[in-house]
Amino acid sequence: MKSLLIALFIIVLSSAACQPATPTATQPPAQQPSGAATPAGATPAAKAGTPVKVSVALDWYPNSDHAGLYVAKEKGFYRDEGLDVDLYVPSNPEDVLKLVGSGKDTFGISYQSDVLLAAPEGIPIKSVAALVQHPLNSVMTLKSSGITRPRQLEGKKVGYPGIPGHEALLSTMMAKDGSSIDKVELVNVGYDLVQALIGKKVDASLGAYWTHESILAEMEGYPVDVMRVEQWGVPDYYELVLVTNDKVAREQPDVIRAFLRATAKGFEEAARDPQTALDILVKANPETNRKMEEQGIRLLIPLWREGVPVFGWQTRERWQGYADWMLQMKLLSAPINVDTVFTTEFLPR
């Protein structure tokens, strides 16, 4: 979930191995000469010869989750659609929805849970595409412990970042396996999930991403098992979604469609040739841990298009199911009209 990612962002910035992530510098593409042929599907502004400026606030420091965006930019897919795209990390990634809602940024990458939490606050945003079709959150254990299912956590210490939403995940997982979270000792280890586990301060880490922390642990020589949350009772949800402002959705539908066409093409290219995608990601962000991302991107690729008709697909059933679960777990105080927080009308068909 987002709070874990934000903390991991801070940890990475402070580490010797990864220098501080700064907004990625971008050069605007050359303007299309007046009278030049207009790319198929180009936006009205592009037809006038002026690229449309688009800013995208990332949820975390650049990594494999964002590979398709960087590919689309580097290979000129956005330029071909008449867009001048800036990808950057906000100084406080927790502000992504506010930045988009206020109109400062055209798009932002966020999380399904956060979009639902933003609805009661009146933040005027909606999800226009799902970038990662399934959860990345998990409970991680050392393979040497033999713990492979939730009920085996009875009487054990489970490290977590102290976030109530994580308790809801574990409560559901324990109940699904015929047990109770009351039989677990939760230990607030902050965001030191990997080190707390391999240092045996805890028996499991809750909130670990199976495309990130599990790889880091194994790179340090500690094989792990993971229990994916959606495999133990938590409704399947979209880990990453692309959001825009309601005003942009009303007034600039061609911009959204153009951006999504180019983005889909970028992710398709990244899936086809992940090594080149990583070359592009590292070129734009030299602090990237390529060794880890080489494993991470191969785990992520199926999640970009798994079981959906087009890249970015979302369903009302998925949004409603997760909203109902959040209400049941008291993460929401009132029902949400999910039709107001997502749409598929701009996706390439």
C-alpha cells in the first residue's frame, strides 16, 4: 500500500547505494512544423503544431512499475501523439492525488485504496487506467521457518509498519485460514521490513511487496516464502492506477486518449523487450538498482495485461468488491459510489 511505498522511497533516498531521486529532467520534443502530416490519432493541439504539455506525478522513485512510461517517452510514442510529457517524483509522493485534483499535474500514479479514500474528501479525481492488475502486497517469511500459510503465524511475531490498513489485510488473511489476528503479536518495526525479518526480530513481515522486498531479501542470501493477500481472502484489487482530474476528463478527452494510446504501446514494448526497457529506465534514472529490477520487471510483466482485454482495463466489480471490503473493515466510514471514481471510456480499443 501507499504508505509502505512512501517509506521505502525515503529509505532508498537515504541509502548509499541509491542517490536521491529527483524529478526526471525532460526535453520537450521538437514542435511539428506547420502543415506537416499529423500522426494518426493526434490531439487537436498537435494538429495546430504545438505539443500538449502533460505532467505525470509518480507514486514512488522510478522502477519497473513505470518502465512502460519511460519507454513511451524515450521511443517517441508520446511525441507521435502530439504530447510533451514530463515524468517526475513529487517532493512528497503522498500528495499525488492532491496535485492531480488541484490541476497542477495532468496525471498521477496512485493506488485503488487511496482513490477510494479520496472520494469522501471531495478530491476531484478518477482512475482512467489500471497499470498493475493485481496486488503486490504480501506477508513474507523466511523459507527456513517453514511458515507458508496464515494460521501458522499463531503465537508468532509479525512485523509491520504500524498502518491500520495492514492490520485489516492480516485480519482477513487469518480469518480465511480459520484463525484470528488476535493470536498474532504485531510488532511495529516501521519500514525496516526486510532487516527485521532476516535479523529474526520477527517471524514474518506484513506489507512486503513480492516484486520488491522478497527480491531484496533473497539478494542478501535469505530465501523467502510469500503469502499474497488476494490468495488469502482479501478481494483482488488494482495495485497501481493512473488518475486524472475530473475537469481534464470533461474538457480534454483527446489528451487522455492520446496519452493512454502511447502508454499502452510503451508497456507492450517493455513486456516484449524488458532488457531494453531497463536500459531506458536506467538511462533516465542512473540510481536504479538494475540487478533487482531485472527480477522485478519479469514478475510484473504478466500483471500489466493478465486476464484483461486491453491494457489499463478496470471493472466495476473489482472496484465495488474492494470498496465493500474497505467498508467492512472500517477503512471507509460510508459506502462509495464507485462509478464516480473510475472510467474505461478513454482506453484504446
